[in-house]
Amino acid sequence: MKTIVISLPDPLKAKLDALRAQGYTLNGYVRAVLERELTDTPTARRPRKGRRAA
């Protein structure tokens, strides 16, 4: 699993903090939203570093 760091405007952060009062974690909520929104999005595969073509 990878970690990302993003900046949020104060009003958006306040809305996320309000979700914490309902029992959500910020990471869990953001992860669920991303998974829902990106379900049908194809992923691009990058070539691995350090591998030589045969």
C-alpha cells in the first residue's frame, strides 16, 4: 500500500472532521470514495525499473 499526502482547504477538512464524529476514519472514508469513483477506470502499467528487455 502506498501513502499520499494532499492539501485540503479548511472548509473541506471541516466536513471530513465532521464525519469522524459519525465513526468514520479520514483514511477509510477517502479510500472508499476513491475506490467507488475509480472502479471502472483502467490503470496504466508502468514498466519496471531495472529490467532489461530480453
